[in-house]
Amino acid sequence: MLETLLGLPGFIYQAGGTYYFLGKWICKECTDVDATDCVAMYQMCRDAKEEKEASLYFQKIRAYSDFALEIPYDPEKIRTGIQSLLDSLSPEAAASLEKQIRQVQEDIQ
């Protein structure tokens, strides 16, 4: 899962009850309520097969993720942060995160 996340652009994922910006350029907790609300709306629209609305929220989440980037870029810190997060997840939380990653991969295309 680590290499998959490091190959994807930043996105907001829910893992273990907390939201995180994760991707090739970012690994940090997301505490912005507007951003986390977009994740909930994206999931609801996606589950309801409302593609146009889901696409809108997908783009908003990508924008929030881009605005959250930290400079200078530190690839080792990002890799270590994501690995620590993955190691801390319960099997259920890891499965949920894996499902979210698959959905993002599908929607990026």
C-alpha cells in the first residue's frame, strides 16, 4: 500500500477515524472541516452513482490536497510518515484505506 500511495497525487483519506492528506508529495493529518466534509460528500455521491457530483468533490479534494503541500518537499519524511500510519492501522482500518485507494485509482482515470 505504501508504494501505491507514493505513486498517487495527494488526496484525503480516512484512516482509523482520522483524516489524512496522503500521496507522493504529502503525509499529514487533515483537520479542515470543509475538506473532510468534501470526503464524506464524495463517498456519498460515489456510492449513489452520481458521477458528476462525485467528480466535483473529487476535484475539490485534490485542490485541498495541493493547497496543503509543505515546502520544501521531503520525500523521506513523507515515506516514513505514511509507513508509520500504515503500521498503526487495525486490519479493518487498513482494509478501509485500501478500498478508498482503489476508488481514487478508478476515479483518477
